[in-house]
Amino acid sequence: MLRNVLKIFVLIIILLFKTSYGNIFPIGGFEKNVEYQWKWNIYPSDTKMEFSIIEDEKEAREGKCYAKLCNPDYDTVGTIFSFFSVEPFYEYELSFYFKDLNILPDLSNLKIILNFNKKNGANGSAGRKIIFLDKYEKAENGWKKYKSNFVTPPESFLCHFVIRLEDLKGTLLLDKIEIVKKGKYENSVNKYQPYKIYRKKFNIQDVLTQENGNFRVSSWYLGGIYPDKNLEKKYSQEEWKKIQLEILNEMGENGLYGPSLPWAFERFNWIGGKDFFKNLYDKYEMKLWVYTENSYIAELAAKKGAELLIKNVPPIRAVSELDPIYVEAVLEMVKKYAEDYKDLEFVDFYKGRDEPFNNILKQFSLVKNPNSKFLKEVDKEIKELYGFGRYGLPDIFSKEYYKNKFENKFKWIAFGRWVTDKFISQRIEIDKTLHSILPKVNYEPCNFNFILGIDFIDFSAFRNTGIDWLACDPYASYIEEFNYRGTYNHGFGTKLLKDLSGCKNIKTIVQAFPYGGYTPDSEDIIEWVSQSIKNGAIGIEFYDSGRPKFYQPDIYSSMLKVGSVLKRMKKIKFPIADTAILYSYYSHVAEGPRTNANEVYTAYSILGEKVGSWFDFISDTMIEKGYINLSKYKVIYIPRFEITTEKIFGILDDYVKNGGCIVLTDPEALSFDIKGKELKEFKEKWFGSFKLEKGKEKFDTLGRGIYLIINGKKYPIFMRYLLYGQRESNIFYLKNIGDDDIIAKYENGRIAGLKRKYGKGFLYIWGCNIFVSDAINEPLWINYWKEFQKKIGCNIELPIWDFTLKYLIN
């Protein structure tokens, strides 16, 4: 009897252990065919993608069954999803087996989406992680195995597990999906609560001038809203009109622009249209802005003959902004708006295209548009004028694209140069047309999408164009879920765009809505606006989700407070930069139509926000075009520099020889020129040896566990994040040449960093890229760079980095 009790007790212990640390996703084997309809769901319900569970013991990886997903074409989007319970601050291991039956163009486009839900919260309410199938290993019988780890954010209660086929066609088999809880993750609080930043009190005289700031504050939705169904039930039409009047007066009192044209006059005819807004202008100096490129312009372009380059979508996304016929339609509407509003002194801001390159991959795909005359002409022009007769349109929907990753780098460079020249010349034409009718109005040609990374246009090409306004939308939470770099994204995006473009007026669109699994509060809004202002923005536009007065009153209140403060605030007093951070356009555009620029962001965060040095962003193309004099900088940091030109290298080389200092943290720097030619001579000059040995150290499953030894201390290094959260090792061994000083070693004794005397100056060469996202919150690295900046005579702990509107809001 006692023996039986002990057996039962041991069995219970084993079951409890398995429940806690074994596979917590038992339906991943797809063994229960009949029950899959409620354990696995298909979305959207009308998708053409087919999902079935097949019983075939010979084919299955384990057991008798496996799942089969069939997607008929690129334009079909289909997902399967289920749920499992999770705990916050825990590390989990995800693994599964798959078989690719002619998936096109490449299986790396498969998305695994983990939406972490709060208890009783919506999908993604606690956070989100998106995983791409970037690495896998072969298994038996043609199956492959994928494995990676993830950490759950705070308040996680349930995980919405999604497998998504998008921009893919073909058949995928899945089996043995397992999720195993590994243990508590102690650093997860810092990782998943990145937005709350302590700012110490600053002396206002050190940060602000006595000149009027002339800041402009607007909102995309605020003031132009109609009630939704819930509000229609709660308020009568007359009550809602009073609410709209109340909102408009609150906007005016707090210095915000009014709603946008052409819709404002139509939607507010009931209160007087133009006359009503003239009265608001007389009372508050409230101005209106005009949105010059909307769905109507795209439809007009389509009627004029512009090609529709994406199937089954409205023209606003199907017509390319680079099509000359589209530009004709914009010019036609700009002239009309300018004539319609030229006598209205309260209309002074004209806004162009929103995120112009969002759909460029589909628009410029010859696989998706095989009969496009426009794209064939573009491909020919790129090869002849930008691609050295070799490199034309890159096409991620072509299976060939994934067979030649080397050639793709130079296709993207050629394409990026073509896009830059076409887009900017077209925007200059629109700018001149508008100002020929209304010379004093403000024109913003576009706002760039900085949400996931950086658009692949060369911002330095805006210099000397006469364009005075540019905008970006560097929202925090979406990029956080991919690369853990949302904390300072508003400030980073603002400064990068301002410094590289040279535009006098930069507008930052601030996240004021739930996005990427995160809902900002008033503290976030004030922090993100402050980051934008202290990095050079004079325009702030809130993107809210509509009706914040009712659904997010704290955000609504903070928007009004920000408007009130900026209405009376003086100009920022910017320090003189003694440091530069180089953004290598050629190296970053080679990554594709969007780069995460992660190392550049990290350099901004550490050297600026953490160390407190003031710097300029410069670019290789600014150097190439002679826009910048490098001699004014005591040090230039180069976080990424794989591809360059002889001219750029020569100027940087002379800078060091004449007494400058370069810190190069990219061991793969100086590999190729923009034609694809190897740069062995340049690399040998700086590195002392153009042959670097790839390190053999292995990171742990979270990209950690490797250390450098510097002055007897252990400094952690981390894997690089790529665009969609994929990670790669970045360890190389350096060769000690002559009298070079060794500044860092790996734990195995191999050289990780060298200081080289070079002419009158110094080169600091690193064998691993230490400017990766995880380094931002490592005190050892922050102190290292603080001491380094002091040693070379650069300013640190400047008060501008503590600037926040928080202390100016009553």
C-alpha cells in the first residue's frame, strides 16, 4: 500500500514538473484531427489559404499527423492561430519542424507572431514579438527544425500564437510545435519597460535662448472627428456638435492647428465653414493645414493612365508615387488647392505624401507585374545610369533574389540612388509650383516612415534643394518589438533626419495611440515630444487614434498641455558638436528598402542620452558631395561601414592622418565599393590586415554570454539585431601589427580591439560591433565611453540631454 502511495506521489511530482517545464503546447503535434477547429483557427475567415491536418504516419515527423498549409498566390494572406498560457518575466524556448514544398520566393518570409495578452486583455495588450524563419537545421526525412527563445513581457497572461503566410505562395508542412518554459528572466523588466526615463532637473538658461521658438503643434485626427456607434448612442446630434465646438476651442486655446483641409470646411459647414475658422483664427490665431496627397489624387492618377502595380488594393497603394503621371495629378491638385485657399490667411501649411515608400517592394516587382512597361523602363534606366550596366531592379518576389545575396546589395544601392534622384526632383517641382502661387506658405513634401527602421532614400540629397520642411514618424513601440530600440527612437529619428537633410524645419509625428502592443500614457507623450524638440524638431504632429477625449483622456490632456507649453516656449540652445557619428548610406541601403540602422541608434543612445556628448550625424554621401568639413570634430564614430567609395575613404583617411580620431566598430568595414569591387588595399591600411578570422565563440539562446576583457574587467558583448529581429554573431579576431596597442581581448586571449597611431591621428579598430541594442543599458559600456570621451577632450553630461517639457508644464 505504502509502495503504491509513493508511486502515485512520484507520478504527481513528475506531472507537475512536466507541466511547469515540459512542452506547454500539446496541440503542436496536430494529433487530434477532430478537435482542431477550436484549438487551431484560420484567419481571415475568407482566406484562400487552405489549412488541413493530414494523417500519414510515414510522412509525419512524430506521431501520425501533421499540418498542411497551402497558399495559392502572393496576394493571399492567411494565418492559423491558437493560444497558450504564459507567465511574465519568463524565458521560453520555441521549436518546430517544417517541410517546404516549393514555397516561393523564400521561406525566410514566414512570420511567427507572438501576441502577449494581459488577463482579459486584447491580443498584443502586453506586448508582441515577431519571429522570421532566418535560421534552421536539417532533420530526418526532409524535415527541418527551427528553434529560438523569447522572453515574456510584464503582465503577460496568455499568448496568441500565430503562423502567418504573407507574400508567399506554395505549401508548408508543420509538425511537433513545442514551447518549453526555461526559467525566470531577471533582466526582463529593463527590457520590456523601456519608456520610463528619469530626467534630472536642468537649468533652463543652459537649454533655452531668449528667441521665440515658433513651434507648430497639430494632430492628425483631433478636431475632425465624427462619433462612432458607441458615441452616437450616448449623444444626440446637437450634443455632439457642442462637443466638437468644445474640442476646437480647446485646441485653439492651447495653440494647436485646426483640422485638415479639404475636409474641414465640408465637415464643419453646419457651423459656418470658412467664416467659422476665420473667427477661430481671429480669436486664437488657430491655423489650418492642407493634405495635398490623398486617395483622390491616386484615383485621379489612375484615371490619367498611371499603372496599378499592386492587385486587389485601392489606387492609393497601387499607384507608385514615382510614376510621372502620379506627379502630374499631384501638381494639378496642388494648383487647385492653392487657388482655392490663397485668400485665407489662416491656411499656411501644405502637407504632401504620407510614408511614400511603404509599398515599394510590391510596386516595383516585375514578378508581380510581369507586363509593366513602366517597371521595364525603370529597370533599364537604373542599370544604365546607376547600376554600372549590371545592377537593375531588386525583386524580393523572385526566387533568384535569394540565390545571390551578394549581388542584391549593389542592386539596392543602385535602386536607392535612382529613387533618391527621382523622388527629390519631383518634390522640388511640386514645391516650386506651390510657392509660385503662394510664396509664403509652408510646404512639407512628405513624412518618412521611421517606424520599423529607416527609409532607403539618401537624406543628404535634400541639401541645397530649397525644401525647408521634412517630417518623420519614429513611433516607439513597433520598433521596440523587433529590435528593442524604441526607447529613444523619437529623438534618434528627429536628429538623424535634421542633421543629414540639412532642412531648417523638421516635424516629428509623435505616437499618441496604442501600437505594437503598447498603449502610451501622458508621461510617454511628454517624453517623446521632449526628445523630438531637443533634437531639432520645431513641428510636432500627434497621431492619435481618434476621439481621445473619450477613450484616452490622459493622452488628450497631455496633447493640450504640450501645445500650451510650446506656444510660449523659447528656442532650444544647441551646443557646438565636437563629435560625429557617421551614417553610411551605402552600407545601410545595401540591406534593402529599409534598414534598422541599429548600431547607429545605439551610438546615439549611448554617446548622447547616456554619456551626454553633443554630436552631429554625418553621412558618407555628405562627405562625398563636399557638404561637411571633418576637421571640426575631435572624433568620428563609424558603427557600420561595409561599403564605401574611394573618394569617401580618401577624405576620412586624410582626416585621421591630419590629427583626427576614428572609432570603427564594424569589423566588416571597407569590404566593397558600390560596384561590388573588393577594397583590400583600403582595409589593409586601416586594419593592418585585410584578413580577419571569424570568431568561434557561441552566444547563448538570447544572444548573450560572450565577454571582452578590458583593463582586467569583463565587458559583455551581444549579437547584432537585423531588420526583423533576426540576430547574427559579429565576432572577428584582429591581427596585432607592429606597435599597435591592444585595447581589448576575448576571453580566449584573441585580440578584439586595437588602437593604432595613424599619421598625426589615431584609429580605434574593434573586432566586434559593440554598438548593438543590448549594450545601451549596460553600465560598464556607458562608463567606458564616458571615460573615452573625456580622454579625447570631448564634452560630456551636457544639460540638453536632460531637457524635458515635464518641468515646464504647470
